Amino acid sequence: MVVRGDVRQEVGARIRELRKSLDISQEELADLADLHRNYIGSIERGEREAGLNTMARLAGALGLSLADFFAPFRHPVKPRRG
Amino acid sequence: MVVRGDVRQEVGARIRELRKSLDISQEELADLADLHRNYIGSIERGEREAGLNTMARLAGALGLSLADFFAPFRHPVKPRRG
């Protein structure tokens, strides 16, 4: 079974939800994570796929470890073969 | 405080450890994840930074969700401010 799917939408939604729970703007999050605000926007919309270091910075700016950030991502991803 | 650090080494070591615990080669993992074997090697050595979809495929090929894969990554990443 081929691995399918795209986690960008789910990751973007998680970032947006966490950001709003902190009541900060994309610009403020960008400043905290030392990333460009437009980049945050495109990640939140699921348009871009963040790399791992960007994810670590975003999680950190949101006050979370990577473990905490990905804690809800519990669905199994099917490998290509058994 | 500026966000520092690079998670590539830690991620690469985690993939290698999981792969060896399953007793599969880089080639077998590459086949399961539908990635090139050389790419797996460079990620395991911390030379490359995987994107999130690649991580999801690798985790899936190793039999884990992203939550499981990142569960040990519990250290906080300091945000730039606050």
C-alpha cells in the first residue's frame, strides 16, 4: 500500500489553533519564531510544507516541544508494504 | 532569545534506531516509504532536513504515527522572546 496523504493541512490547522489560543497574530508568531509572516500564513493554509527545523521553531514559539505539537497526530500512516 | 539548534541529528538518530530495531536495511526502509535509499542515508546522518510529508512517510514505514515518532522530543525550544 502506497503511503498517501498530505499532513500540510493538518499541521497548518494545528498551528493556527495554537496561535489563536495564545491570542497572537501571524506577525507576532513570525517574530517569535524568527520567520517571515507570509511564510507563517502559507504554512497555516497548508500551502507549504515546513521542514523539521522550522517546525521546531514554530512549536517553540507556541510554547511546545515537538512531542507536544505532534501529540494529536496519532493516526497510523500505512506503509507501502506490510 | 533566538531559537537555535538543529533537530536533524536527533531525527536522523531516531530513524536509524527505529530502523535497526526492525532489523531492516536503509534500502528496505526506502522501499517501504517510497523514498530513495540515498535520501534515507542522508537523513539518518543528519545531513538533510526532511519535510513533514517525508517524515510522515518514514514514520509510517517504521510503523509509527507522527505522535509516536516525536514522543521523545520533549525538550522545550526557547522562543525568541517571552
